[in-house]
Amino acid sequence: MTGPRKRFDPAHQPRRDSMFEEHVHDPYRARGKWPEPTVCPECGAVFHQGRWQWGEAARDAERHLCPACQRMRDQVPAGELTLSGAFFVAHRPEILNLVRNTETATRTEHPLERIMAIEESEDRTVITFTDKHLAHGVGEALRHAYQGEMDSHYTDEDALLRVSWSR
């Protein structure tokens, strides 16, 4: 060994109690709390007890667009699902019905998770969502019901989850 041996000295340790600013990827995620109660004038969702939910709003509730309605107005999806393949083309109405039913069931509990748009072409369909969890959930529902190949990847620069399902 060369040189004096260094001993552990707790007085010379770096501080670990400092606050770091969290990097928020989603510009539509609230950085603070909404005033309670707040109602969305577009869809009627109510911010109550710390979350957006369906229900009756108080008459004196503040009026602000919810994050889902703001995304729809700005046309900035959080998730995108691309459906393709010969099986999809042959069973398009049945598969799109499953997509809509999954979205409806999810939206009853989570008002911010909605389909934004469905763009159809001959060999594929692209569905955009207001929430990335719904895009992934619909892809999983398709894989569970019809098998097929599902791939998902998150683009950090766009804060967008891209999911593709094909069979």
C-alpha cells in the first residue's frame, strides 16, 4: 500500500437531502394541484379529491379544460396504436369494436383516457389516444383476444407511446 490509509469520515460526506427538480416529460401533466372543485367545460369531468372523475360539479366550481380535452384541442396525442396485417383487414369491424369497447370501459373509471381519432386506410388503421396507458391497454386486449404480434416503444422527445399490433 502506498500513502496513508483514508478513513470513513461522516462529516465529509456529500449531502443527500437536496431537492431535485423532476423532469416532466408530459407537458399536459399538471405541475400543481387544480383548485377543488374544478369542472371541464368541454366534457364535464370534475376534479375532486385530487383526481379527475365523472360526477356532478358544484355550481361555484372553477372552469378549466381537463388535460384530455386540452390534448384533443391541441391535437397532441400521448399514445398511438397502429393496427395492420391480413387478419386485421379481414376482421376490421370486429377488432375496432373491441377497441371502442375497451376505451369505453376504461373511460368510465378514468375520464382522461380517451380515443382522440381513428384514421383508416386500406391496409392499416392508426388510433390516437389521450393517454399512453390506454394505448398500451388496448394493444394488450387485442393480443389477449386475437394473439398476434405487439410491439411498443416510447419516444422520449415526443412523450408519445407508439404501439403496433399485427396479425
